[in-house]
Amino acid sequence: MYVAESPPRPSKLEELVLQIKSMHYQRDDALRRLREQVANFEAESHLARGVVRRPLADDVKLLVWTRDGGA
């Protein structure tokens, strides 16, 4: 949410919109990194306790590979 004391001048409006979008994307990126860190810590915790994941089935690997364009 953005609150201004007075309406911004038209010349400043575009800059304000870009700054707000930038802040939003930075927060989204920080949240994504935080989720990845927690997932990594949880995975490490499972490995430390001896929990081993089953390998993915070949058909699942192929579907993901196709979905992601071979990446």
C-alpha cells in the first residue's frame, strides 16, 4: 500500500509506480529464497535422520523433462 500526502505530479507518477513494483518483486524474491532455504534445511534434516527418498520413476522424469523444455 502506498500513501501520499498529496497526489504525485504526473512526471513523478511513473517513477513511483516503478518503485512500488520493484519493492514488490524484491519481497517476492526474498520470500522465494526463504522458502528454498527452509526446504533445504528440512531435506537435510530428513537425510540426517536416515530418511531416503525413492528415486523418481522414469516416466515422471520424462514428463518433467518435456514440460521444462529439456532443462
